[in-house]
Amino acid sequence: MTVPPSLPSLTPAPARRIMAIWCTGLAIDRWRLSEGLARGQGADAEPLALIEDTAHGPRIAAANHAAKVAGAVPAMRLADARTLCPALGVRPADPAGDLALLENLALWSQRWGPWSALDPPDGLLIDTTGVAHLFGGERALLADAINAFTRRGLDIRAALAPTAGAAWALAHFGPEAAIIAPGDDPMVRLGGLPAAALRLDDDVILLLRRLGLKRLGDLHGLARDALARRFRNRRSAASNPLLRLDQLLGRLPEPLLPVISVTAPLVQRRLMEPIRHRTLLDQVVADLAEDMARLLEALGQGARRLELGMWKVDGDVAVRRLEMAAATRDPAHLCRLFATRLDDVDAGFGIELVRLRASWTEPLALAQTQLDAAAERHGTSLAACVDRLTVRLGPEAVRRPIAHASHLPERAQRWQPPLIDPPSSQEEFAFHHRPLKMLDKPESVAVIYETPDGLPRRFRWRGEVHEIARAEGPERIAPEWWRERSTVRLRDYYRIEDATGRRYWIYRHGVIGDGRGGAPEWFIQGLFA
């Protein structure tokens, strides 16, 4: 008997591990670091609150420990907070700056895992699957993360669990540096946590409290059918306790969007001696444009936005920015655009460092340079012309037509600056053939057609009678009910061709018996090529 060879043993995939980081006072810590203050140097000695403007007046967005002790808590109106704490100091909140700091922390925290995700406004989720042994175990990994954030001047709470929901619940409501092992039952560790640990909306948490469901264990032990009938929203996880509970226990997947670092292409010149003359600066810019072109070509990218930074001897920095209508890496074109932006640069005692950075790039395939050079000799391309006009006249002086989401032809396009990306739209249907020339305003025509809704046979326009040889249609366009009144009539569009071969685009406004007016009217709106 032949013994089959044994199959190779397959190593099981490691259990998923998610580390949740909660920056307990991100906004206040960021303000303290920007002021150069450390703990114990007056950062928390005086009550301080960061405020934001709302429709009902200023409200507190964040507060330090001294302010909270005095009664000024987040979401409170500033007038009420100053009643409780007259010595409260205020500073404007900066949510955009806080989010930028959180994004930087997400990239920096990838030292503990292959990827990280944002948990706005003050949290991070880090995938640490299979990496704990590199730090000496999960306890050591958590301790290393807490120490690293503390050295940066940030107060955090951290936890490790098999799912993002469980790690978030422990970080916000569990003990310090809590860990749920892969084989542990999550509900044993999480059953005593409040219902707010499910990351629910405030109104849902209030409703659960009124129902007497204050702990996660209460939700887990309750019949699901009763909750499913009351909470039916499957689109928003924050409005469905059952959905959040299934994500916490790992019964349903929870997609996370990782933060990916994108390095902007950058070239620079450190000058042996500072320069003060414009001709030398132009030469340095030309060299940087050549370097940038080679770098972008290697990456298969083209620049849409460029930043030219000039560091002076006295420490001042002059920055000039460009935005192009289309992605490009043509050095000559970039130099021409920068030439008009460098006229007002004051070199002072000299410029010792010049840096060119492409902060916005787009994919740009290789092109045949010989054909491009021939086209440049015969004239300027449209994108280059738009760039020159924008630099000379300003970004608000140049407009371009873009498609707009409307079936009505007169509303199907709008005008916007060329540097703004056009809105995304679905592919047009095959029968949406539009004429080459659209009239600014539809003109009335007299049409003989087969009633009640037959094809047109003859029409009079601008005093001339046209016999219709061919007609195609109708293409019916209904009124926009969210914008128009209920009495607006629908349109039936026809593509017609007269006996001489000229083609028109006409439409009938209304149909007989629609109850929205008398006899239908006819209009011409465009001419085909």
C-alpha cells in the first residue's frame, strides 16, 4: 500500500489585534505645546478654555483641568462658564489644526503596526497584528506607546483588543492599559462598561438610559428582536446599538480607512554664496525646474501646484506658489510662470537656499517630445494659455464651462475657475447627443406636426419655412420638481433635418391634455454641425 506524502503544515494566521489610542486632551495639549509650556509650568494653573462660534454664541470646545474643576466643561456656553468661573481664560479653537496634528500622529504611530487609522476628533486605531513579539509582548508594546506619547507631551489612554470597537471601549471606559487576550470572552471584560462604550449618538444613548439599558451586559442579555424593531437604521452604525455590538464582538466587520503617507516631490539648491541679483535667481529656478521635471518623469507624475521657497540670510523665507490648469512637467513653461511671480522678491542680504516642492501632483504619462515641440512652435496649448492668463490676470478672472447635473440644457453647464477640479459625474447616456451650438435663449418656432404627439413635419423659424426630411425623437425631459412649480410643463426634444441637410434641435413645451396650459408651444434650442 502506497502511503501518500504528508501535507505541509499550514501556520494559522495570527489573531487580529487592534490598539486604540485616546488623546484625552488633544486640543489643550496642542495649545500648550504651541506656547512652549510643559506640565507644571502654568499650563494648568489657570483655568483655560478653547471656544468655537456656534449659532447660539460661543461654546467651549475644550478645557484644561483647572477649568473643569471650576465647572467649565466642553459643550457649555461661554456665558454660563464665566458665571461659574469668572477668571476663565479663553483662546480660539482650531479644529483643522487639531486634525492635522492627529494625522501626523497617525503616521508617526505606525512604528507599532503596519497601518493606522484616524478616530476623530482625538483618537487613533493601530493594527498591531503579529508585531507584539518585537516589543517583548503586548504589555511592553502598550507601555512603549504610552511612554512615547508622554515624551511628546500628550496625555493618552491605550488599550488592546481583537476588534476596533472593543479596543475603543477599553481605552475610553476601561482600566489603564487594558488588554483583551485573543482567547478571552469580550463580554466578560466589557459587560460592566456603560452603553456609551458602543460609540453611539447622544440621542441613542439617552433613549437606552430611559429604557433601563445602561450597561453593555444589559444589551447583550436582551432579546435581539425587541431592539431590532426599535433600532432599524442599518446605514448609520452610530444609531444602531445592535450593529455596534456585533462590530465590538467581531460578528460584523468594521472597515477602517488607513492613513497613507504621500511624500511630495522636492528639489533644492544650497548655494555656496548668497545671491542677490534677479538673473542668478532665474538661473537657480531654471535648474530646479529641470530637476523637478526629471523627478516627476521618474514618478510618472505631473505638477498641478508648485511652491518655491527662498531662504534668506537673515532668516526670512519668501514663498511663491503656482497652480496649473493641467498637470505638467515642462521646465520652460514653469520658468515662464514663475518669472512674473519673482518681480517683487526682496533678496535682502542674499538668498542661500532655494527649494521647489510639488504639493499637488497628478498622473501624467510620457509624451512624444518631438510632436510637443512642433506644437509649441506653431502656438501655445490651451492649458499653457490658461496658466499664463491666470498668472497675469488672477485666478478669478478666467472661467471655464463644466458639466452640471441637470437634464435641462440651459442648466446643464456652469462656469468656474480653471484651477478648481470639475465635479465627479456619471457617464452620460448614449442617447444624450447635444448640438454643437446652443442658443443663449430658446427661440419660438411655428411647427406643423401630427397631433396629439406625433413627429414634426414643417416649421417656420426667423421668417423661413423648412421642410423636415428626417426626425428622431422624442427625448422627454421632465421638469425639476425640487426647483420648479407644479405647473411647469415637460419637454419633448426632437433631432430634425430639413430638405437642405441642415440639422436642428427643437422641443415641444407641453402635451395636449396635460392640464397645465393651452396648446403646446415649440422652440428651437440648438444647431447641429
